Amino acid sequence: MNPVRRILFIAPYPFDEAPSQRFRFEQFFPILESEGFECVLKPFWNHIGWGVLYEKGKYFHKAFFLFLGILNRYALLFSLHRYQFIFIHREFSPIGYPLVLRILAICCKKKLIYDFDDAIWIPNVSDNNRWFGFLKMYGNTERLIRWSNRVSCGNYYLKNYASGFNENTYYIPTTLDMQHRHNRVRVPNSSLFVLGWTGTHSTIRYLQALIPVIEKFSSKYAHFRFYVISDQIPDFSLPSMKFIPWNKSSEIEDLLQFTIGVMPLLHDPWSEGKCGFKALQYLSLGIPALVSPVSVNSHIVQHGLNGFLCHTSEEWESCIDRLIKDRQLLDEMSANCRQSIEQEFSTQAVASNFLSLFN
């Protein structure tokens, strides 16, 4: 009987809470376990700390859970001998030098695997947490890449960056489980046309560019609606807007209310690091995606087939208007959505590549 191979997953957030973790590695746990691996997750923030992290104020609470997380990271030194593989997602710790991993890299024969899905070497701090932003060490991204045996990147922009420091760098896209979770399709609604967006407080700022376009359609079409699914209510209001608080248990049902989904981005280095998760979610549910042609978006969305690539405000307005007026085109795009991503961006399609990180 083969001995159990143990993998320690070091990540920022608790299990099954953050999209980055859920769709980068957590949904592969059953597959890994079926291959004889034991998966153990050690988050930096516990559930209580995660609950207050992005709230305004509460600095004492945040400082307490930050200190607790640092202590727990150093405590890992006493249990690392139990694992054959160490998988680090995004960061070892939100602040400070990753001394524990440096000791591990020098002294221990462990297989280190580093995974990231954003341009996290570029300074970018939440407005609610700028109070400790000066403590972040953005050079840690390069350090973790150099120290690791293998590096997993969410798109080719990130891969090109990592390849400059580690030749054992691989492209592993963010994926969706299209058999067990994203396994439904949008049912057409003839009475409403719902333009929808989903995301977190950190990306809601990208919607600002679409506000004038949405205002036009709100006054032009009586059946037009704009739905926002997020963890925080937007700081703007529109006559046609409906805010839906993000809820893990109702996430799919809420998304299925969309007629089309949008993903506007800026053309900057931070946006180049994005892995197209919103577009993937829309398409997996039969919802045509309208996106900025930034990074992997231009690969996920096939212009005119399962959505549109929109460069300017005029193109956003034109493409949305076209789908409002042309029901046949909308239905044809919806029919193409799932097939366009099943072969490359489904958990089932990527499983063998993800498993190869641990060979």
C-alpha cells in the first residue's frame, strides 16, 4: 500500500470563502484525495479575522488578527516535517519577510509550489486597509518564485513575469467545476433585459466607466435593468440598479438572472494580471460576456461568438444595444457560451495539469 502523501496549502483566507482560493486550488481537493494525497489548509486569517478584514475601521480587531496570523505562520515550523509538499497561494503573510519559507528552502528537502493569479508584485492596497499598507513587502513575490520548485500562474502575463526568475513556471488557468456547480444555463426572460456585474469591493471601481452608458439604457428601454452582485453596496446609485449581496449559497441562482454579463477593466499592468474569472462565470452559465480586451479576456471571449470585446464607451454602448434589439443573436451567443470554455477552463479539463505540479 502506497504511503499517504501530504500537501500543506498555505493561503490567505479560510476554506471555501475567497474566489481566488476556491477556483485556483480548493476545488481540486477531491481529485487530489482520490489520487492518494491528504490536503491540509492553513489560512493566515481565521473566519473572524476574515469577517472584519475589509470593513471600515475596526483597526484594533484587524491588528489583533494580523498578529495572531503571524504567530500561526511561525508555528508552522513545528509541523512542516509532516508534509511532502508545500503549496503557497499568493503570499505567505500579508506583511513582513517570509522567514519561515526561507529557512525551509535552505534547510529542508520539501517541494515548494507557488501559485498566484494577480500582478501582486505591483503595489495595490484596499482603501480600508491602507493603515498597514506600508508594511507590505512587494518583493516577496519574486522571492517566493525564486525559492519554489514549481510556479503556477493564472495567465501568460503572470507566467512571463515569473519565468524571469524560475524556469519551472507553468500556466494553470483559473477553472470552474462545470459538472457539479456551474452546471446550469440561463433561462431567457422576455420581460426583462438584465445587464449584470459580479465582483468584490476591490474591483467595483471598474464600473465607473460604464455608468454613463447604463444611464442611457435606463432611460431608453423600460425593460432594461442593471444588477450588481458584490460583498459591498456600490457608492453610486442608478434608477435601474438592483444590488444583490453576494451569498455563496445563492451565487449561481443570482447570476442566472443576468441576460448578459460585463467585465470592464483598465488597460494597466495590474489589470493585465487578471485571470478573467467574471467572464468564465458568465460563460459557464450560458450568459454572453462583454469585456474589456485586457489580458486573458481576449482569449476567453470570442468576439461575436460568445460575447463582445469592447474597447471604447461607444463600443460598449453599441454592443449592448445590439443584444437588446437582436434576440436571435443573443440566443445564438448563449448557446455557444459553455462549449467555448469547457475544453480549456473547466476543472475536469485542467485536472491532469494541476496534478502534474505534485509529480
